[in-house]
Amino acid sequence: MKITCTDDMVAAKVRAVLAAHGIVRGVHRTGPYVGKPTVWIIVNVVITHDEEPTIWREISTITGATIHN
């Protein structure tokens, strides 16, 4: 799962959602870079089919976060 975040605050909210579901390891962050405030969060762990819809729904409610698959 790849998630773009408009800034650091949005990225922190996304990481909090993932942590609330026990997803801490295998989560990598890149950015922001000079002139580009976008932060990418890449999740390199398998998320169960039971949890995935809930996590997607929670992240999609965060303004500034976009999930890419």
C-alpha cells in the first residue's frame, strides 16, 4: 500500500491509524523534500483481508491522504 500525504501533519495521522492497527514495522516514509511538501508512506507488510477495509476507510477520512494501490 502506498499513501501520499500533503504534509508532515497528515503523515503523522496516517501513521497513527496504522499503529492503532498494530502496523508499525514495514512502514517506510519518504519526503518531504525542498520545494515538495508531499510525504509518501509505503506499507510493506501483509494486511489481512479482515482489517484492510477498515484501515482504508480510516485513512481515506484523513484530509490530505490519498491511498494508491
